[in-house]
Amino acid sequence: MEYPASAAERKLAQAPHNLFVSGLFLINLTMTPAVIALKLGLAGLLFTLFCSASLLAYIYLRSRKPAVWYVAAHWRLAWSHSRILLLGYSISAVLILLAWLVSLTAHEASMGHIMWTAMTRIALVPTLIFVMVTAVMGANAVGVAGRGEVPEKISKIFPPPAN
């Protein structure tokens, strides 16, 4: 949907998408591999998850804050991309839980450690896939905001003002 947004409004509408994509690259695609390479373990992964969750919480809270409709619509679009990322986190969390349960069934501690390590690496794959998908969606949304457009699904859920 085309919206007659000013240049300033378009720039403000790009901010949530830039924030989201920057967070994906800085937190998910930089910190997570660093945590694995430095062997910081579960505590390092939880710190990365905390940083990402903090960013997503900010996007959620900001999407509920009153603003010019066009800008608010793009904050809501960024939140919808965040929910997709949260789905990836949820799938990985379930797989990590399964990895933990399977590693508990090992007869030897060393075998349990090997199973835990291998399965947690596999469990991170859904999150990485969702990170890549939402990064493309967020980067596309930057262009959409710059052109003065709002996706139809957002304008249906969050209709523009009558005037």
C-alpha cells in the first residue's frame, strides 16, 4: 500500500528495520559463532540469547508506542519479523532440550558429552536459518519503508487513520 509519507517519516520508518538487521548480524551471526569458537558453553549461548531477547523486547515495546501511523506500521512490521525469529529460537530450544535428555541417557559420561556437543550444534541450525530468512525480510523492509509503502498484511491489521 502506498502512503504519502514525508522524507523524514520514511527515514524514521527505516529505523526499526535497520535496528533489527543490525542486531541479527551483530548478535546472532557474530556472537554465536564466537561463543562456540571460544568454547564458552551454554552460559555464552544464554548471554547471546539474552542480548537478542533484549533487542526483540525493545522492538516489541516500541511497536506499541504511539507514533505517526506510517512509522508505527513499520515498527509493527519489524515486530512481525521478530516473531518469526522467536519461532526459530523456540525450535532450537526444543532441540536443545531433546539433546540434553538424550545425553542423560548415555551410559558413559564421555559419550554423553559427545552427544550433547554434536546435538547442540545441530540444534542451532534452525535459528541460523531463521536468522538468514529474517535478515533478508528486514533488508527488504528497509527498501519498502524508503519507497513509502506499507505491506498489505500490516495495513489490514493496523489500518491507517481515516484522514
